[in-house]
Amino acid sequence: MKKKKLAVLISGGGSNLQAIIDCCKQPDYPAEIVCVISNKASAYGLERAKNAGIETVVIDHKQYHDRAAFDQAMHERIVAYGAELVCLAGFMRLITPWFIEQWHNRLINIHPSLLPSFKGLHGPRQALEAGVTIAGCTVHFVREAMDDGPIIIQAAVPVLPDDTEESLAARILVEEHRIYPAAIAMIAGGELVIDGDRISRYKH
């Protein structure tokens, strides 16, 4: 089985990265990670990658005069590794429209809310403040607008009466670890067809 090659971009602990790493160890999983890139040398996710024998790259955004130059450097490294799909996994940098266009329909993100609700930072906090009874997470293809793009998969999480931001976020994270590898498998397995900004049908 030819496996789709992934580049994973991180900035921190990399728990979603770990979930993807674990799934990639399964012989029948249709993807493999060829590189993990972080804008922070201190990101613990780099250790997770090294422990799994995955190539790591640190590209310090502070060493570049603007976002465009930083994104160009990232793009060149991703291409050099032969990646076919770029996965944002806690990557805390705004990405330029140029980079998004280079990876159109090959760039995905996970967000801790049921998009299109509660875009931006602190999705669980926003859910609690809004008083909703259902929260969750979303994997989507990336577009220029923040937390926008065709939705691949979502998971719902009930909001409990005594929830704090931390407790709700922790339960959402469990679902993130489940649906992100599932979304990658759907893409790698050729199950999705994108029509404009909607996933119009599934191949069977």
C-alpha cells in the first residue's frame, strides 16, 4: 500500500501529533509522517517525533523579517521532504494566503469547537460563555479566513453543568485525538471529493 506522506506543523506539546504517530504505526493505516516542523525549538512535540524516529525541523519565525519569508522557508522544507498533505497540530502561527494557496486542499487543521461556531482562540471557553449544551471539535481543510474551510469530520462533546474550561477542553481533546487520524485516513484513502468549498460526496 502506497502511504500518503504527511508533514505535521506544531508549536507545543504535540498531543495530536502523538495520536497521528500512534495510528501511523498500524500496518494498514494509509499515511506516514515524513517530517515534523516546529517554529519553537522548545516544543515537546519534537521529542515525540524523535522518539518515533521521525525527522524534525525547527524553523524559528523570529529569524525571518516577515510571515511571507517564514512561510516560504516552511514550504521549501515541506517540499524537500516530499510531503503530500500538511497537518496543522497546535501550530500557533497565522499562515499567509500564499502558503494556503500552495497547499490548496492539501492543508488541514483541527479546531476545538463545532465550526462554524466559536472560531479563534479558546473554543471551550467560548462554548461555556455562550451556554451551549454541546461542544466539540472539527477537522477541516484550511482557507484564508480563520478557522474556515470544508469540514471533513466533527465530534460532539456534551457540556456538563459543572464543567470548567479545563475539564471541557480535556474531554474535547480526547475526541481530537480520535478524529484527526480518522480525517487523515479518509483523505489518504481517497474517500473525499471536494467541490469548491464543500465536500460534496464520498467515494465508496
